[in-house]
Amino acid sequence: MTLAGKKIAILIAPRGTEEPEFKQPKDAVEAAGAEVIVLGLEAGEAKTNNNDLDPGGSYQVDKAVKDVSADDFDGLVIPGGSVGADKLRADATTVSFVRSFFEQAKPVGVICHGPWLLVEAGVLKGRTVTSYPTVKTDIINAGGNWVDKEVVVDKGLVTSRNPKDLPAFCAKIVEEFEEGKHPQQARSA
């Protein structure tokens, strides 16, 4: 599989994104040949967390979400971490950016608490997804069908539950990014 020529966005929140859920997908997509652009609430640097509370590493944020468009990318990765996902879903520009990927039928990979952004974006109605167990009720209330599986693919949307699922998640997002647009996804947004 090759993602040469593809540009993939990955979100990061200041002091809140779960480090392995950011770093491992980023590394997997880059290893497959894609250019990965790190997006945050503002450009500069963002610190990650481990297990939600322990300090992680620092990562360069290439651009602020407000300065880009979904038109610029072939796919999107939304890492988890309850703190990071909560910060991102509170930002209207980020929520609109996420919704645009669904409107444009572009593949999206989301793990752990990341589906909170999908709830906020209103794109889960009729979709089957997984997440960290505590997000289940939010997904159901947003019209989604929650299942407890390592990785779930629904019309270009890839979801996983937690860092233990990262090998399966990373393999599946690379596959979906290679496949590209899913017209059925736009119809469900």
C-alpha cells in the first residue's frame, strides 16, 4: 500500500491528546508515504498526555485549524485522550472542519474519545462505530450504533477503542486513505 501524493491531517490538542494515539497513526501514515500535517487550535507546539494525566512529549503544530480547509487534505486522523478530545470539540472551527470531511466523503480515522468530535459535528446518525466505552451513550444519543470491537469501518470512517487497538487501527486507516473518497459517506453527513 502506498499513500504517496496524499496529504493527511491529524489533530492535536494542547495538553490533552493521548500521545500513542497521535504518534502511532502519524508514523504509520507517514511510513506509507503520505505527507502528514499536524493541526491544532493554534500553530506552534502542543504537549501530549499519556493515560490522560501523565505528561507526554511535545510536538510541532504545523498549522491552526482556522487556517486550513478540508479541501486541502485527502483524509483526517482524530486521536483520543479525554482531555484533548474535549478541548477540540469545544472549538466550533474544529467541529466544522471535521464535518467538512464527511460532506466531502473523505476518509476519517478516529480513536478512543475522538468520536466526541463526531457527535459534536452531527455526523454519526445511522453509522456503526466504536470508541472508548464511556463515549458509548453520547454516540447512541447522536444516532450512532455503538459496538465493542477492535476496529470498525463504516463508509470510510474507521474507529477504534483505545491504545491497545492501535495496530489494527493504523493498518485500517492506511487502507482507507489509500481507497480514498467514499460517496456513501457524504450522503450520511
